[in-house]
Amino acid sequence: MRSLLGLPEAESFLRSYEDERVFGLRLNPLKLNRGSAPFRNLEEAFRLEPVPWCPTGYYYDETARPGKHPYHAAGLYYIQEPSAMSAAELLAPAPGETVLDLAAAPGGKTSQIAGKMNGSGLLIANEIHPARAKIVSENVERLGIRNAVVTNEPPDRLSARFPAFFDRIMLDAPCSGEGMFRKDPDAVKEWSPAHVDMCAARQADILDHAAVMLKPGGTLVYSTCTFNRSENEDTIAAFARRHPSFELRSIERIWPHRDRGEGHFVALLAKSDDGMPNADLGAASRMHSNSGRAGRKSRGKDAAESGADLALFQGFADESLPGFAGLGPGEPLRFGDALYWLPHDSRGRFGKDALHGLRVARPGLHLGDVRKGRFEPAHALAMHAAEEAAAWVQSYPPEAPELSAYLRGETLPVMAGSSGWGLVAVDGKPLGWGKASGEQVKNHLPKGLRRP
């Protein structure tokens, strides 16, 4: 630290570890904007203050418990350390692009990227550890993201499948976690010079695979929540020497003694237009698809089944989501009984054949389950749907006893006009499905999400 900051400032940095940590949340623009009544409620309840480097980021009062609020269950925000919000801002993804979050867990940067893409384009969120890939999937679902695919692969498997494919890549690299020391005592126990060296070697390997997957003219953001040069400036300098087609555009550091955050390092790199042309994934798709007469028969059968599945969904939507805005470019995909809408990229290079042989935790938006010719909607569909799309909505304020009852998995009394499938909501923001019959609304909140 003395070599990075100089002696006087290094002492200020070290003293900052004695300070209290800061707390932050980021609005989900797919569901909430600053002009809305729910935002004003949040602003007052949590004493929100803007995070200067993220327009959707806010500090909240440390005594608040935003994870317990019904708005959190409705996916209106993501709880995230403020410094970590800086990386996706520098990446600056846009609607219609094809983006990879290469080390995505727990899903904070994935959700921030998705908010900027606004449901348009293709986002692949990859996490090598299965349990953590499941957490990414759960956050993608809660936040109502429709155009994300969650994969569970090591980087080399992805780079072999998707060369020169992505417009932008986010790599929030596994690191020694020096920026976690104030909030995670275990991070202090795990730190050692040998651990730093191991992390730097692993980061170099992951970066090399990211370089393969970025298309010419694309941008790569590399970030860590650590402070040492070995995992940051030195890692980027060595990468640039190995990959002369990359240019370092900028480096940003957030320091806990200078800013209200635990600390973050972010580097933005651009890949020149020279070199290999953009990849056509059609070759990969053809390699993994069926061929010959048997293949044509199989594809024909798959198409017929997909058409029947989609007709069941459409029938449900016509009755229970008459205002549904549509699914965007993609195709239906069955995983067992589960029916998903697999998003396509804007150039038509990505489809179900591109996933063949890969471990996929979430192949797009889970529409529902198809069993014996019947369709039952998935919780993810409720979280993606807008209030105005539903045939009926029973909405309650956050403090309503009915809302607490719903979150515990209890039935609700029927309001006038409710019949069949509809949405239960907090201040108009969907929490999940209910099915009205007689004088009751049966609770269809998944059991794993119910509160004690």
C-alpha cells in the first residue's frame, strides 16, 4: 500500500479498516424508476443517498433491513456493496448487444447489465460453481430478467464454443478479497501472499479465455475487490503483453479512505478491429445438431412439440395475461416438464444448438410447466410480467396483513373481479401467482420463497 499510495495516505487507508462498512442497494430499472411512488417509499424508509458513480445506486441506513421488505421479494432492487456498482457502469452495455458475465455469482453485475440492456439482446451469465450458479438463477428470476441464460462451465469450455462472439464481456475475477475485510472476517483469515499469487495466476487464465470470446471491436471490463498490484495493474499489464490486439482504455480505483465504499479496481480494455473476423456460431450449431434423415425427423418432431407447448402457453396468456407484451426474439425450449423461452441474439447466431453439451442452470425465461397437456405458470413469469398485463391483480401496501399472509404461503380472500390465475402484488409490483376460486385465492408462491 505504501508503494501505491505513499506513506501518509497508506496510513489513512489502513485506518479505514477500523471504520464501519457501508451499505448499498441498486434499483432494478426493469421494475422501478425514481419517479414512482414505491421509490419515494423506499427513499423515506431506508434514508437513501445517491452513490456518485452509479445512477441507480443508493446508500441505505445501516439500521434498515431492505432484504426483509416486500419490495425486495418483488425484485425492485438488488442489495449490493456500492463500490461493486462501478464495474458495470464502465462496461456500459446497450440494448440489443450480446454480453457475457464470465464469473457471475451472486448476480449483482448480471442484474446491473440486464437493467441496461432493458430486455433486448442476449446476456449469458456464467458461474463455474453449481451452487453459486443456482444463486445467479434465483436473482435473475426475482429481478424479472427475460433475456439471460445462466451457464455453469469453466472458461475454457465457453471459449471453445463462443470464439469472437460477444460485444462486451464482464470479468469480475475471483480474487484475494482485500476489499472484503471490513464486512467478512473470513476473508482476512484466508489472505496470504501465496493466496494472492494463486489468484493472479487464475485471473490470467480466465482473462486469456475472455480474450478469445470477445469479438473484434468489443470491450472487456476486468474488476476485483482487492487492492494489491499483482491482481490488478500487474495482471492487466501482463495480459496486454500477451494480447497486443487489446488496448487499455482506463483504470478506476475506489478506495475506502477516499470514497464511501469497501473498494474496487476496474479496468476497461478494447479489442482492435484487426485480426480474426467475427465468428459465425452457425458452424458450432451445425456441429452439434442432428444430421441426415434421422436428424430431419427429430427436428420435425421437436418443432411440432415446441409448437404445441407454445400454443398451451399462448392459451394461458390470452386468458390470464391478456396485456402481455411478448417474449422478444427467441424460441421455446423444454427441460423435462419445464418450458423456457430461450432468448436469441440480435444477429441470429444463438439458439438451442449452441447450448448442446453445456451445463445450463437456466436456459432463459421459465414460462411454466407442461404436464399431460396442461400448462401451469412459473413464478419467473409472474416476476417478469407487468401489473397491467394480468387479467386481475390483488395489490396491497407493504404493511398490509394480507401481504404478510401471502408471503407465508397462506390463502387470501377474493377481491371483486378475481377469477382463475392472477397476480398478487405489493403497491402494484407482482410478488407471485394466485388462483382465485370461490371465495379464496390459492397461494402459488414457491415453497422455497415462503417466509416462516
